Amino acid sequence: MNATLMIEVFVTLFVIMDPVGTVPIFLALTSGRSALTARRAAWQAVTVSFVVIAVFGFFGQQILGYLHISLPALQAAGGLLLLLVALQLLTGQEEEMTANANTNVALVPLGTPLLAGPGAIVATMVFARQVDAFGDFSAVGLGVIGVHVTLWLAMRFSLPILRLLRESGVLLVTRISGLLLSAIAVQMVADAVRAFIEAG
């Protein structure tokens, strides 16, 4: 197995997917739910992210080519979706999203595009191109799995923090999360616009 490639995949995706930075957003989106529901959301978000990353790793070029979608377009769409969620967190409308039991925040926005966003998808597609043998395939697979295990651990052990913060602390975390998420979203859209301009 190519240990160097595995470490490169893990470090790259760790930086892009940012397990530590995901914690306050996860706390904000699961604040109105029970501990059991929050734990389930952590599992579902990681599972959705892993499936999306795996699918694009195997078939990403074919999917985008068939739909005539460019990578900057995918990035801009992800940024706009995150911006909508960020505005809900900043304006207090997240209560509607978290109070509704039928709304599964683990799928959107946690699983995608927050975890399995354009950056992680593109990085995985680039690493998939480097696979020439089973050892390379194993390295990329273990790197992706390792990052998702780290993401689950970060969200799973954020639940005790949620109990300590109480209502006022959760409100503060929610507003900060909205601000951070809006900055991430704007940066994604800006990068997409820059890519469009450079492409002519």
C-alpha cells in the first residue's frame, strides 16, 4: 500500500472538510433535538458524505461530463446553498429548521455540501486519477475513511459540549456558526467566479 498517498489524501481532506470547524455548525443545527437524534444525525451526515465522495471518486468526471456541469458551477451552487443555511442561522430562522422533526439536517446541509462539498469532491477526483494499482486504491480508500471517522468523532463528542452550553450558549454558537458559514459560502462563490473568469 502507498502510505505516502494515504497520508496525503487524509491530510488534504482533513484540511478541506475541517472536522474541528464542523463542530459549532453541528451544535447549532442539532440544538433543538434529543441526544439520540443528534447522534443519529452525526452518523447520517458522515455516511452521506462518504457515499457522495465515493461516488464522485469513481464516476465524478462521467457525471459532470454527462450533465455538462463544470467544476466552478458545482462550487458556486454549493456556496449558494450554504449561504442560505448561514442566513437562517444568523437571523434566527434556524428554529424552524431544527424544530421540525421531519427536517433531516444530516443530509443537507451537513452531509452535503458542508462535508462533501465541491472542494472535497474535486480533491477526491484528483486523487482517483492517481490510482494505478490496488495499493493506490487502498491508500486513497483508507485516507477517505480515516477522515470520515475523524469527522464522526468530532461531531459525536460535541454533544457533551452542547449540554454544557445551555440555551444562551447555543444561541451564541449558532450566531458565530452562521457568520463562519456565510464566510465559507462567499469564499466558495468567489472562487467559482474567479475560475469562470480565468476560463474565459
